[in-house]
Amino acid sequence: MPPPPHMSPAEFRQRGHELIDWIASYWDQLRATHPPHPTSDIPHPPSPVLSQVKPGEIFNSLPAHAPEHAEGWDQILADFQRLVMPGITHWQSPAFFGYFSANASGPAVLGELLSAGLGVQGMLWTTSPAATEVETRMLDWMAQLIGLPAQFLSASPNGGGVIQGTASESTLIAMLAARRREQAKGGTREGRLVAYASTQAHSSVIKGAMIAGITDGPEDRVGVRLIETGDSLAMDPAALERAIREDLAAGRRPFYICATVGTTSSTAIDPLPAIGRIARDHALWLHVDAAMAGAACICPEYRHFLAGVELADSVCFNPHKSLLTNFDCDLMWTSDRASLIRALSVTPEYLRNKASEGGGVIDYRDWQIPLGRRFRALKLWFVVRHYGAEGLRAHIREHMRLAELFEGLLRTDDRFELAAPRTMSLVCFKLRGQGKQTDDRNRRLLESVNAAGRIFITHTVLPRKGYVLRLAIGGTFTQEQHVRGAWEVLREAAEAEVKSEK
């Protein structure tokens, strides 16, 4: 049997145009609005934001075996529309307020398309010099835009940046580099390694420690010490110092601190200057996870979030959250790339080449877990050039304004209370009260709102507040009308909840 026919350039051009048209129409549909009910003039996007399918529904609708023979492109697209789209939760909807923003944009999608078309595998400088050098320049650009000190730039003796898939990867890689640096101290040091983060830090700290063999699992509180927080939900430096001293006295080996700038639950900001001084005093690696808040630092008025970052050994943030660059794109910088490379570099014969051995190039395969890597920098380059720093700042500032607006609306209704200080474009709130009964009321409110499909929000559990609701603003298409519409939906749901209790 002859080899299968590939899609011809002419058909690829035709089908590509069709798909671009489909995406543009999808975005138009998401942005289209209509009143949620006849008595309201506040618009909402059509269709449920949260997918309404049941578990297994998509899986069971797909054939149990792969097709033996080629199928027509029209049939493939028809099945995509019929089978796949009902199972999509619309993250790009202007009424998506759940988890965190994960916004896409035209320039980013086109950059991703171009990267896929080129099919570059950028593991080494020599496998595509442009993939490496554009990325290096993009990391320098972004470091300058968020105000990182020169020690993190590629021109510094031991600094530089790299694009990882997610901040979780950066957390793990920084931990591996920290472990390698600790091991390099030599001597007869023994004892279990210990990492530190706040109780509000991302779960990737524990998961990274599990992968690295630092901890046995989520219940192990020896390998990873979770440090309590104050009223602001930020890490307590005094408690961190006490924990380190306790571990040293017990013969353990503190080696790594993860400070969070913008926690996932409430966007709390850990105090970097105090934590950094503790890290320096005890010679610990300090990693700054700014996945949520880093993008805001392109605006000068928010750069205080990163005050003290000069004391860090690594830092990261996610343009794929709120900087119009579609998933996945995490930017990581280090001021100790030697430890990072020593932790991750393996060079089999088949990867040896003159450029790498000359020492004058970066091979990003030594800065990450996998060997292979996509040309991720293209979409970031497209976004920065299309919007410019000025446009990106305007995007961030508008969402900060909308969060302040929503916070103000909450304050007008005595049924609700703010559950955490607002630092960015995330608002944590709840129906008033304490205890399990109040938690149940807020849980029912969340479920009723999301089941209706007009907006989508999520929850968390916070110290001293219990079960709280989160409204995260940051979508590409989200405007003031959508935030006001979300408030209307929540007020109606709260009224229904109150009536149901009578």
C-alpha cells in the first residue's frame, strides 16, 4: 500500500482559512451580548460559560477504536462541533471569572500558529539559533519591563531567563538547582533537606518536592514546612526564622524557600525583603513565584510587589495568565544559572556539537526538565510588539479598575463581606457569617450561579474565613458591563438563597 496522501498546500491554505474564520466567529460569539432576562439591560454573553456535560459523556460519544481508513476533513470538523464543543468551558468568555485569567489574543494565536508551522525543535542553539536567541532577548525585554535587577539579565555573568511551560515547572527546577547548590557545599553535612513556603503557597511546591524526593507526600510536614500567615495571608517572616532554627537544631538541612507574590487563593504578597534577608543569613535558595502578580509589575505603580527581588536566586511569572499570551508561557529568571545547569545538564554523544562545546551559546535543554522544546518565544514577541508596553499596561490597569469597581459594589450590599484584602484584579468575598452553616450557604450560592451558566466563578478556603468565593477579572474581552452583570447575577442568587432559608 502506498504512503497516505498528505494535505496539499492548496488544501492546507483553504482549511487554514476556514479554521481562522471559525476562531474569529467563536470570539465574536463570546463577545456578543444579550440581556439575561427581559427586565434587565445588563448584557451577558450567550451560552453557558461552564460546560454542562456529564462525566464520561464526551468519552462515550467517541468511537472505541481509531478509524482504519482516512476520513474527510468536513466530517472531522463537523464532529468537532458536535462532539467536542459541548464539553468546552469557555475560558475566553468575558463572563469567565473562575480560577485565574488565561487570556488569549490574536497576535498570540498567530504566533503559536507560526511556531507550529515551522515545526522547530529548539533543544539546542544549533537546532535553530533563532529559537534560542529570540527567547533570550524576550526574557531580557520582560525582565526590564517588570523592573528586575541586572543580575537576572542574559548579559550578567551568571544570570538569564528561559520560557518554561508553567510556574509549577519553574518551582521544581528552582528546587533542583537549590538542591544541587546545597550538595556542592560538600563536607560531611548530613540530615534531611527541608524546603519552606507559606500555607497559602501554590500546591506545586509540595508536588515539586515530591518529584525531587524531598518529601514523601502532601501529609509529610518535614520535607516541606508550611509557614503560617498573618491577617494579610502573607508569610510571617518571624515564623519562617523560627522554623529554620528548629530544623537546624534537629540536624536537618534547610535549603530552599519559595516566596509567593500573588497567592492563588487571594493574591497575597509575601514580604520579599524580610524573607530575602533570612534566605541570605542561612544561605538558602530563594525562589519567587510571581505567577499571578508578575504581569502587573509592567506598571510602575505595582512594582513594589517585587520589592526585595534582588535577594532572590530565581523568579518567575506567567504571561499566559493576564498578559494576552495564550497558554503555555511561564518566564523564569535566575541569578545562578551555573547551579541550574549543573542540576539539569546531561550530554550524550548525539547532542555534542561545536557551538555548544565552544561555550558561547545557550542550550535551553539544560534549563528545563524535557529535552525538546517548542518555539514559544514567537507568540510572546508578537504580543509585545503588537500591543507595546503601553498597551499591555493599559490592559492590566483596566482590569485593576474593574476589580476595584466590583469591590465597591460588594460594599453596597450588607449580605456580603470581603474575605481578603484585594491586591490585584481578584476579589474574595462571601455571604456574611461564620461556621459550617455559612460555608454551606456560600457553597450553594456558588453551585447555583455556575449551574445557571451566565457567569463562572470558583471558590477557596481561607484561614479564619472558611469557604469563600473568588471573582477573578482578567479576560481579554471582559469589560465593565460584564463585571456589573456578574454582580447582578450574584445579587439575584443571594436573594434566592435568603428566600430559600425562610
